[in-house]
Amino acid sequence: MTNIDKNTPANKMTIAGNIYEAGNSKEFKTGDWRSVKPIYIPEKCIQCGLCFPVCPEDAIPVGKDQKRTDFNYDYCKGCGVCAKVCPVKAIEMKVEGEE
Amino acid sequence: MGIRERLSGNEAAATAMKQINPDVVAAFPITPSTEIPQYFSTFVDNGMVDTEFVAVESEHSAMSACIGAEAAGARAMTATSANGLSLMWEMVYIASGMRLPIVMSLVNRAVSGPLNIHNDHSDAMGVRDAGWIMLFSETNQEAYDNLLMAHRIAENEKVLLPLMVCQDGFITSHSIENIELLEDEKVKEFVGEYHPKHYLLNKKEPIAMGPMDLQAFLFEHKYQQAEAMRNAEQVILEVAKDFEKMTGRKYGLIEEYRLEDAEIAIVCMNSTAGTTKEVVDALREKGIKAGLLKVRVFRPFPVEEIGKALSHLKAVAVLDKADSLNGAGGALYTDVTSAMYLNNNNVPTSSYIYGIGGRDTTTKEIESVFNDLVEDSKKNKIENPFRYVGLRKE
Amino acid sequence: MSNMIEIRWHGRGGQGAKTASLLLADAAFNTGKYIQGFPEYGPERMGAPITAYNRISDTPIRIHSNIYEPDYVVVVDDTLLESVDVTAGLKEDGAIVINTTKSGDRLKEELKGYKGKIYTIDARKVSMETLGSYFPNTPMLAAIVKVSKIMDEKDFLEDMKGSFKHKFAKKPEVIEGNMKALEMALNEVKEIA
């Protein structure tokens, strides 16, 4: 029962807020929390692999070839950690709506 | 039928735990409950139980370990007293909030300060609103029986609440008395195995427990706890019925002793109920219609039963072994009087604080309370409901 | 409860008064009685005065308080007579049993006019002769059984033999001495004139 909101009656909620379905964090799109947006510059990227392990929302997709692609903005909340660790400035942080 | 034995209250509790054979026991020693984990650890060492005994470094950790074990899917038990329970405080609420049916043996003792290691109920009264089922025990036998019934109540799907079995520190915990034990096999069959529906170590169902619960949800979860507590009443009675079938020993939410035709009555819990029964019998011989209402189940509070059981009386005294220090009587008194009010019951009822810090409560003192009630019953209204018995003052 | 016998023990921490009260409870239990055996805990220090209690009855015991009007009092250490009011509340048709070598006249004086029966036993002598060291609780246990007649002496000895076998399973050599201490104490306890 993960689909609860402020209208869910008490008798439809699990006890103690227990969540009986694994992997439900994908249902919570944290992209709308974002006020600053990372911009990926593929020309500068050297595919060093430092950015995606630090992403708290797993919002940097990595292909089977071990190479990253553009951000998944459904989940990126704009924390900027990836931009901070990038050694070649291939990620730029821009204020949301100003790019 | 049964095994005739003589055990102290702590031995009785440890024996019950041995026969229950829980998966985990985590405890830290504190007077007067120390002997329970002490005896139990010898059972573990002698291979008489399969329990994982966790010798923790504090009571906070004891309850934390029980919470972890119970959430993982294990049956967990602990024992403590007074300041040990105080140190558990944070985790006591988390145990009930997470709906984990942990069972605790609480050997009642005064919470410091000033420092005192003797019996009163201030430890139990401190957690009366913590969402635990609370059973009180007059004798070693009841401490044993209540523990044997505990898991069936706590683990019931309609309940899923932690449960504590209280008994009076030293007065019953350190007194050797006759007791009738059950055979190990019977206990095993009665208590049954624990198969929680959801638990953390179930690899077929990865789940999350104890998530953040903000404005939109905590209220509903607390309501669920209150509903579970209301459900517990029926479950407690059902389990008691099964227990009676097996042992012949009958338990209700309350025990009424010569109350039906009484004119005056005392309401109390734990060992004082026995002393009161003696006095009731003695007064009956003198023609005074005295009675007793013993509260066995304090949480959930049996509002209806108590309201009804006291409705025909002319005067009532509620004995509290802990002062709520609110200037308005003890906690049991407050609960009993509100139960009476809800039952349109306007019997003059006084609060008596007694037995604080191990102050011995004698038959003479109980008799003096009944003497007060004889006077009260002649009046419509009493002017001094906040009283003490056994207190020195000029 | 007219058939209930109440006993109060006075001793000093470390002398085994509590253990003796529990052993008495055990022995009475084994003869089919309802029993209570409990100490009154105070400052638990070696040498501090301590009190322990027994109730023994043919019917279930419900009362849970200390004993204020005992039928019998047992004093394990006669130095307590100076500091503790050992006869407080003691029934005049009851009795007090004291471990002492003091004379009857002196005891009467120290007990401040107690009118009931006074029994004495030299538990030190019994203990030294049978056990080789001073354990007053074993002889005092036998003494109170004799005085209070709560059980048949033979049954008592038989039962204690079983208890000792269990208690001293790892040092059976002391069982005989303890049994001798009980037997000797049964003979040595005397009412003073």
C-alpha cells in the first residue's frame, strides 16, 4: 500500500506506515523539488565515472557500455553533487527556468 | 494437573520465559528484576532454551535489540524495573508505534529520585500512555499465568501491540510462594509458534518498517494503535477462556471479590489486592459489606466493566501506588472516576496514595480505608477526595 | 486465618537468616503446606540487622505485608537484643528462640518483660561441633521447627536430607555434618525456666 495520500482513511493504511512493496521510491518523482538544474555537456565529458555513484536519486542513467547519458530530470532534485565531483566541468548548474 | 511448586515471583517469570522459549531475550540487570535475566541466562547456558540471549549495555539497548529482533520476525522478551524502564522510554514508544508484540516483565519499583529500590507503581504509571498492553499480577501465580497468555494476546493480528506483565517488586518478586506450574509441552502448545505476516528477514517480501510519518499520516497511525488497544479487550478475554480450559484458573479484565452485594469497595492492583481480600473477609464477619475490585488489565482500560461494577456502591476508594503529583489523585483514580462518570455513576469516590517507595501496606491500613468509606457512605458529597494512607504527617 | 503461623527472623547480613527462612518455607512446602518466605530488604551489608519472614498455612495465603504480630520470633544473633526490639508485637502465647549462651535471667531482662516462652540454643557450639565452622542458620532452622511444631521432626529431617543432597550435589561431604547439626539442634534447644 504505497499509494496513500492525505485523503487515505486510517483503515486503508498499513499499520505503523509499513511499506510492503520494495522499490517504491520510483513512484516519488523528486524532480519537482529542483530549483537548480545540472546541464550535461557531453563534449567535455571524459566518462570517468565519478558522477553517477554520488547521485542520491540515481538520476544519471548509465548504459551497458558503462557510459553515462543525459540526466533523468524526473528524479534529479538539483543537489549539485555531480557538478562538484566532475573533474572536467562537464556539468554546469543553472537556475531552473533560466537556461 | 499442574506441577505443585514454590517459587519467587522472579523465578516464576523466568520459568514462564523458559517454557515460552522465545527467539531473543535482551535485558540489562536492575533491582528488583535482575534475577529474571539472571535465571534466564543460566537456562540459556544450560541449553534448556534455544534463545539468543543478548547481554546489552543499557536498557535503551535492551529495548532496541528487542525491536530489531521482533521486526526481523523473531519473538523477543525483556525484563526491567523503574529507572531501567525510564532509560528505555524512547524505545518503549517506538516498540508500540511500530506495532511489535514484544513482551516485557516489569517488576514494579519506585522511579528515583530520591533513590529508592523498593516497590511502587511509578514506573508502570510513567508508561501508561505508551501504547503497551499492561497486565497486573496479584501473586507469583498470576505473574506466571499472565506471561503465558501474553504472546497470544500481543501477537493477535487484531492487536499487534507490545505487552508488559507487572508484579510488585520484592513483595512478590522476592517472596517464595506456592505456585502451580504447567508442563513444558502444554505451555508450548498453548503459546504456539510465532509466524508474523510481515517481517524484515522475509526474502520473499522485501519491506520497509518505521518510515517517516508526517502530518498526513501519524494521526491515522495513532488511531490504529488506539483501535488495536480496543480490540485487545476481546482478545484478552478469549485467551483467558482458553487458559481457563487448560488450567481451571479464571481471568477477566477485572476481578470482583465480594463486590456484588457490597456497599463500600476498594479498587487496587497487584499484591495489595490479596491483603485487601483478607480485610474484606474480616469486615464481612463484622457485618460490614466490604468488597474489592482488582484491576488486572490496566491497558486497555476496562471502562465499561469498571463503571458498571462500581455503580451500586455507596462509597469507593481507589488506591494508587504512585502519586501523579498533579494535586488531583493518582492515575488509577482518574481513570476509574472517568469510567464511573461515563456510566452515569455518581458514587462518592476518593483517591488514596499508598505504599510509596516500598512503604509496607498492612491489613490495619486497608481497614482504616474501609472505615473512612463507612463514613463517606453516610454523606452525599465528600469534601476531601485526595487522601493518603500510611503517610506520616501532623 | 486461624491456622496460619507467622514467624519473624532477626539476623545480621551474611548469617543466613534469609536462607533459613527460605529453607523453612521449603520444608513446610514439602509437607503440603501453603507458604510464604520473604526477606525485608534494607541496606544489604554484611553485619547489618536484617529481618525475614515466614507464613505457613493449610489454606492459600493472600496477605502481602510484613509480619507485625508474629507467633514466633527467631533471633540468629544475640547481639541484636540490644539494638532491635525483637519481641515487638510477638504474641504472648507464642515464643522466641534465641541463639545465645546468656543466662535466662539476663535474657528476661534484655527482653524487657516479654511474658511468653523463651527458648535458647547455642547454635555456635552446634555448628562448630558438627560443621567445623560457624553457620548458625542450620541449627536455628531445626530449633524453630522443634519449638513451633509446624511439622513432624522425622519428616523434617527426611525432607532436609533431600534438600541438602540437591543443594550440596557438588560437595556431598558436607551433607552429613549438616544433618548432624539439625539433629543436635533438635536436642539442644531448651525452654528457659
